[in-house]
Amino acid sequence: MGCCSGRCTLIFICTLQLVLALERQVFDFLGYQWAPILANFFHIIIVILGLFGTIQYRPRYIVVYTVWAALWVAWNVFIICFYLDVGGLSKDSDLLTFNISAHHSWWSEHGPGCVRREMPQSPGVRTTESHSYITVMGCLMEYQYIEVVHSGTQILVALLGFVYACYVVSAITEEEDSFDFIGGFDPFPLYHVNEKPSHLLLKPMYLST
């Protein structure tokens, strides 16, 4: 009963993680954040693997999911430090775009209440690479805090997944061990003795000469 309850909870957590990861992937694509895009992609693959392992009673797959959950927590801690400028990191750097573009978080321009103020280019300046907008005003919440909330939610759900995954692996392993102990997986139990037919044992000695 406990294993079934734990499996159902883990299935729900994995499903929730998929929804959150897909939502985050969409906005990272819109912001051209290549490092988070790759991380989200691997996260989605591993969560699907963990979901499959939970449904099909495959503890090895769940173990892979458990290890990834710990790494996913570490990654999101890094994202939080990045957007809060902790430890020499800077949210204004191009680290998350692999320094190949100057794009930043999509929420920096499209957050709740944000209004972009576009300013015309100077007369005589006609460049295809120039950005016409200059300022973003009226945001109800700064974009870095929106990213921190996203990462904090990911950490919370990942920790729950880690705990329940460990519990489910332990429960499945105990069930397999108990079933194997009673000979459920052994086609030839240890107490099996290959005895000869009784008529061979009663064969008279004079007939063998």
C-alpha cells in the first residue's frame, strides 16, 4: 500500500515537473537563453525516464532520475546566484547565451506591467543591427526575481521528487527481495532434489550381472 502511494505521488511530481519544464523552456527559447535551453532539454528527458521507470517498476531508471534531481537542484541554485549577482556572477553578462549574443531573459522586457519605450534612431544612422528600444518601465516585478521564483519552484519540486524517488526505489527493492526469498524468481529452488525413480532403486542386484 505504501509503495503504491509513493509511486502515485512520484508520478504526479514527475508530471508536474514536465509541465514546469515545458513552460520554462518556452520562455527561455523566447529569450535565446541557450544554456538553460540545453539544461531544460536534458531535464525533460530524464524526468520522462523517471516517469517510465516509476510506472514500469524499473528502479534503475528511478535511480538515474534521483541523481539528476540532485544535479538539477545545483543548476537552479546557480541560476539563482547568477540573477542575484552572487559570487562575482552578473545577470548582465552573456554567460547563459554562451557569449554569442546579447540577449537576456525574456522577462526583462515582457514582465508583468512592463512597458517598452522605443526611441527613434538618430537621423542618418541606418544600421540593421541597431536596437530601437531603449528603456523598459513600469514593471511590477524585476525580471531577475521572476527568474529566481522559477528556479526556486524547480528546486522545491526537485527535492520532493528526490525524496519520493528514494522511497520508491527502496520499496520496490524490498518487494523484489522478499519475493525472491520465497523462490518467486528461482525456477529451481534450493530444496529441489533430483531423485531417481523408485523402481531403479528397487532393481534386484542379480539382474545387473
